[in-house]
Amino acid sequence: MSDSGNSAFDDQIAAYLAGKATEAEVAALEKRLLEDSEARLRFLAHSNMDAALGGVGQATIQVPAESKTVDLRPPKRNRLVAGVAAACMALAALVFWPRGGVRAEVLASSGLAAESYRTGGSLRLREMRIVQGGVKLRLDSGVVLDLHGPVEARFPERMRAILKSGTVTVDISAASEKNFVLESPTLRIVDQGTKFGVAYRENGETDVAVLDGQVSVFRQAEKSRPLAVLRGGDAVRIDSFYVARRLAAVSLDGLSLAILEGNGKNTSVVSDVTDSINEADFRRFYSISPGAMGPGVRPYSTLGKPVWQPMPGEDFPSELLGADVVATFSSDRIDPDLSLTLTLAKPATVYLMMDARAEVPEWLARDFQKTDLKLRAGPWGERWASRVITDPDDGNGYVNYEVWKREVTGRQVELGSPFIDSSSRELAMYGIAVKPL
């Protein structure tokens, strides 16, 4: 390309980046960029310079790697840059540099998303679309967002995000401000210093699961009266008619506790959990963590401190590693009428971790086989001091568990209550792990 040609082409790029190019000029520029590798490199160099001068970073839109023609219908500037990036890098992501937006740092990324969102990188976000994989971001306000594809979101303000589709987990425990607002097309969820997850589907349903703290859920048109107030351990599914129903099973990442796409259905073994609890205001959920069984994973969805650990001086039982974890409610230990039903996607071994101090209920002795495996969970809080065993080495309280198992070839297995008598109040609820045969 000659110097005069470079100059003319530079003027075309400058007009485009300034938003002054006509539709015909944009089309001509796009055609040239897709056909000329040198022109593409020059365009990207100008875009980088424009981004630097504008004080902006990198943002990405993810599209399937096999796509040849992409039409995501963003503004014409973003469409052109997306086409150039695809032609230059032949990646699953399209890269563009928007002005404005919310500053963010990439804390972690996985799957196809990792090709475009590099861990440790910084960027400015206006919108985000991920087809596959996950991205964990920290906004400059301190709010942490964990997004799992497929997901599409917008970021109009530093303390506000709009979930257009998919799943996101919000953690504002370390934020410099409170009252972060996450919107779906039908709802506004106002966070009051906590961690919660939201999933929105094409049929108009919105799932809200609170991991800690409290959120208020409003209709989009309602500003003062919440549709629901949810606390840690609560989950609901709200349909397009604003009817809220308990969501009994929620799929979580076992260690990060991010809400996974599927909300209780995205697992290789356990596809659902239901129970016999019919109280009108009861909204607690069982969490399902696919393949997560191992040290550091929570046995209970409503207790944040205790985690599964090996017995002192021993390795974590290898037979249990990689099983799905179904986190139960601690308070269920005192419900004599409790009945849990696990729905399985395939034949599996169901493991039950029973407080070693407890009397064995009749249904467990009848349907399960006791193993030689042992685990413990802890540390427990001070409120449990009189009910747990204090380890002399570290001074923390722990509960020891004996492991029972049952091979299940059908689609469902029913579990009963651990309650025997009033002494059960001083014991721990059982834990559940499930592994394919």
C-alpha cells in the first residue's frame, strides 16, 4: 500500500472511529478489511490507538467458532470491528473497543471465554455475550460477577447490570457501595450486601437464588413494593405472570458457589431434588454441585462454615472424589416426617454421610450398606460448641461422619429423616454424594 494510499485509508478509518462514516463508507471499509490482511492490521493498530487515547480497555463478544458470517446486530461500528477481529484471529470471539462503559478486571475465565477474556486483564464493559465457558469479573465498585455461558448482559452503570439472557452470580460483600441492582427483562433485584444468582430464560421465567444475605425482588414497573424478599438459602422461580414458586434445587459450582446454567438440571448424575415440605412460605433450596465432592465443599446449603474434610492424618476417600454433592438443610435433622427424593439421570451410587454419634434410622439400615469410609465436616461456629467435637490440635469444632452407600439403577431414590428423638436436635443432618456406576 503506497503512502498516499495509506493516508487515504487512514482518513477512512479515522472517520469510521469518529462515528462520521456513512453507511456506504462503512460497507466499503468492511469489504476491504475482509479482503486485505495488511489493511486489517492497520485498522487494528488504529483501533488500539483510539482505545488508548480514549482511556478504554478490551471487551469481547463470544460467538461460535464455526460461524462464517456473524450478524449480532450491535451498532455498525461494533459490527465492523467484530468482522475484522474474526478475520484477523479466526477465534470464537469478536473484539471491539467501546467508549465509556464500566471498568472491570478479569479474575478468572474458562472454556471458549478464556480465548478472549484473559485472567488478570482489565477492560471496559458496555455489553457482553458468551456462548460457552465462564468469566469472573470484578467491577471497579468491588462487585464481583460470575457469568456462565450462554449469557448476554449489559452494563449501563457501575452499580447496575442488565441480564438479557443466561446466568450470573453477584457478590457485593466486598463492594465499596451497597444496593447493586441486577435487572432481567421483567424484574429488578436489589442486593443489600450479599451473594445471589439469577437466571433468565426465553420463556420469561427468572430464577433467583440467595446464597447469603438478603435481596428484594421487584417488578420492573414497581419501585416501592417488592414482589418478594429472599434471604440466604432461599430460591424462587418467577414466571411471566409474576407468580413466585419455590425452586427446590439449584446447581452450584462446588467451591466458588457460582450459580451454574441449568439451575438444578445441569449435572451428569443428579437432575433434581424434591422433598415433602409443603409450607407456603418455605423457599429453601438444595444445591447440586456436579463432580465437586472433595475437601473444602459445603455439606449444607444453609450453613456457610463447615466443609467436607478427611479425617486427621488420612487422605480424602478416593471413592468419593468427583461425586455430585447434594447440600441439605441443617434444620432438616429435626423433621421426623422428612422425605427427600433424588432424580437421577443415570444409574449411580448414592452415598449418605451420617453423624457418627447418631442412632441409625430404620430406613437407612434397610436400604443402605455401611462402608469403612469416614469423613468429618467443620469448623463449626460457636453456636454449635456444645454439639461438636473440639479438635485439640487446632481448637476448632468438627463432626465425624460414617459413610453409607446404595447402588441405584432406577430413576429415583427416596431418603428418609435422620430424626429419632429429641436428642437428634444436638446432632448434624446427613450429607449426600452421588457418583455414576
